[in-house]
Amino acid sequence: MSNFVNDQIIDQIVMDVDDMSDVQVAKALSKENLIKVSRYTGAENNGAGPMDWARSVLVEQMFEERLV
């Protein structure tokens, strides 16, 4: 079930991550998520490029951080 406030938070995070360069995305990833992204095989994120997947991982990370 969707929550209006959570949807607004996600939308803002997506816009923020979209405005970041690839280097900024890599620097913003936690150590754990950076390792996760470094193991990219192409099967993740429906075969999108590694930086697209890194952006998706960062959005999830930032959302979790915002909720804490």
C-alpha cells in the first residue's frame, strides 16, 4: 500500500540522485552497497548498465536512511 508522504520522499530522492554525477553516486553509496554494486553482472536491474543499477541502490539506501 502506498503512502503519500513516502511517495513524496521517494520522488525527491529520485530527483536528487538523477542530478548526481556518476562519481557523486559512487561516493554516496555505503561501503556495503558499493561492494554490492561492484559485483554487478548484468542480471540486476533488468540488464541496465551498472551505473543505472548503482543509482537504484542509492535511492533505496537514501530512502532507508531518511526513514531512520
